[in-house]
Amino acid sequence: MKKPVQIGRSISSSNFLIAFTVLLLCIAGLLALYSASLHVDAPFFKKVIGKQLLWMILGMVTMSGISVIQKKLLFDGAYIYYWLGIALIILPYLMGDSVTGTSRWFVLGPIHFQPSEFMKILVIITVARYLSGSDLIISDFRSLIIPLLLVLLPMGIVIKQPDLGTAVIYFFLVFPMLFWAGARPYHLFLIVAPILSIVTAFNFYSFFIWVLILILALYLGKEKIWIAVVLFVFNLSLGFLTPVLWNRLKPYQQNRIMTLFNVDIDPQGSGYQVIQSQVAIGSGGLFGKGIGNGTQTHLKFLPKQHNDFIFSVVGEEYGFAGVMLVLLLFFTLIILLINVAYRLRDRFSSLVVIGFASVFLYHVVINIGMTVGLLPVTGLPLPFLSYGGSFIISCFIMIGIVFNISLERRR
């Protein structure tokens, strides 16, 4: 009987460390937002830092409320919540958004929120609910179809809004959950293979290397020869179709892809943000220029510095030391979440926590990757640092559910 007590204490300790890590990230975010809004002539709560502080307080209150509800409500109502979420992300299409010209936001008077941020949580809960079924044979490829459909439906809706970054998160968050549930890595490889066939085909050498990897994977997968041949021909065909797909892209879309490989192709257009971001981070040096002293930040050379490119503010004003501290905090948060998922005996709870860890990981990797020019600009915010009410509240909701699940385990 000692082991459950030890597990409960370990999870309780992890929860405390998670809360402390999140608090430090929030402080880092507020400091960066303070710097970004330092020379804005407006009342405190009209500045981004004031608004973000209010969103954080609301998020913490929401987190506290969610942490005490019964976990059974999450499990039993998963499918209902999923379809309610689908209705919510469709709603912006009906209302429209005269401000941005997109269909991402639900606007009702002073209320503005982005339903797609909360849909990530509902997708994770629903996929976890399905994968925790006792009669599911996860080693069977057919068992992966339903989770993929649960992800592809909201992904298709969101990508039309348009919000490519969030759609990418929807697609890739399911893979760690499937792996954690026991799916064969080979099956997960087959799902990702068509995408890699298209992406690598933009360069002859990368496509050649990919074809060799594909042949090796199909051989090691020990499929029937006719199935392996069909899979190989299918992926090869997608690669050959890439030039056709490229020609169907609009010029600005082609330009955005090209600037991924060379930002100097369009330094005043799609490459401008990345160049200014690289300058900001590189000019920070070891310890940065100090709060309020960042030239890229305060001379407004860097657009969207308070949301998508908040990491550039950290790099310029806090330097390499500040960047490493922020990265260490994110690494700690993700490791702590994985640790909680590992120690939870309930399959549903464990999968939910892994899903949340995946969301945080993808946001951190993609956001930082785009600020330094390693990934295309997708508009994904940085958890607990970037300005934005919908996103910060959704982050606190995920942490609240983690606390709820682990507290339920102890109760």
C-alpha cells in the first residue's frame, strides 16, 4: 500500500513545481510586455501589459475552478464537448470579423475570443476518451482512423479561417497521444509519410534522401510486398505532384515558402519580420540591453513584438542568459507534465496530460523557430509570454485540468 502514497506525494510535488514554473513564465511574459508597452501613452489597463495582467488573473481564477470539478464530467461528456467545440469554431464564419477580415474570432460587443484555442483542449479530451476504451486494439491500424478524423475535422475548419498555425497544432498533437497509447511507430510513420513526400520534393537531394528512408522503413515494417509497393508508389506520386501544387499556390504563398530558406529574398516583405527578429535577438549579447533599452523593440522595427515575436524582446533585452532561462522554464514545465502523465495509472488522465504537454511543446518549438528563421511565420504565440486573452486562458485551463486529474487521483 506504500506505492500509491508515494505516487500521490510525487504528483503533489510535481503540481507545486508546475505552478511555480508557470508563475515564473508569467512574470517573464509581463516583464517583456512591460518593455514592449513602456513608451505607449495610455492608462495602465489600456496597455498590453495591463490587459494581459487582467487576462492572467481571469485565467488563474478559471484554473482554480476547473481544478476542483469532478474528472468524471470530463470523461463522460467528452464527445458532447467536442461537438459543442465544433459549433463554436464554425460560429465566427456566421458572425464575420470586420476588424481583421478573417473568421477566427467570436465578437459580441466587448467580448472577443478565439474558439480554436479552446478547441485544442476539447480535441485532446475527446481523443483521450476514445483511446482509453477497453475494447480498443491500438496495434491495429484501423484503430487510428477515428482519432485522426477527430483531429482532421476541426483542422479543416480552422485552416479555412485562415489559421494555419493552429491547424498544424491540431494535426500533430494526436501523434504523441497515439504513441503514448501504444500505437506502432511504423503506423504513425505511414500517416506522416505523405506530408514528408510533398515537403521534401521541393529539393531534389532532400527528396532523394527521403525516398531512401521510405524504402528502408517499408522494408523494416515487414508489410506484404503488394502493400509496400502501393505505399511506395503513392508517396512517390505525391512527390512528383509537388511542382503542380507549387504552381497552384498564390505568389505571396510561394514567396513565404521561399523566404523560409532565404529571408533576404524579400527583406521588405515576408522576410522583414524574421530579419528584424534575428537582429533583435543577436544584438542582445550575453546579458541583454536591459529593460526598456531594446532599440528594435522601442523604435518599432519589429512588428507584433507583443504577441508572435515576444521571444525577440526577451532575446534583445535579457540576452543569452534570459533566453536560456526562459527555455529552461519551458523544458521544466514539459518534463513535469510528462512525469505526471507517467505516474498516473488512469489511461484517460495520462493521455490528457500528454496531449497538453504536446501542445506546449509545439507552441514553444514553432514560435521560437519562426523568430530565429528556422521555421515559417505561422502566428503561433508563446505560452504564458505572448499577449492574448484566449490563448492565455486556454493555457491556464490546461494546467487546471492537470491539477484536477492529479488531485482526483489523490482523493
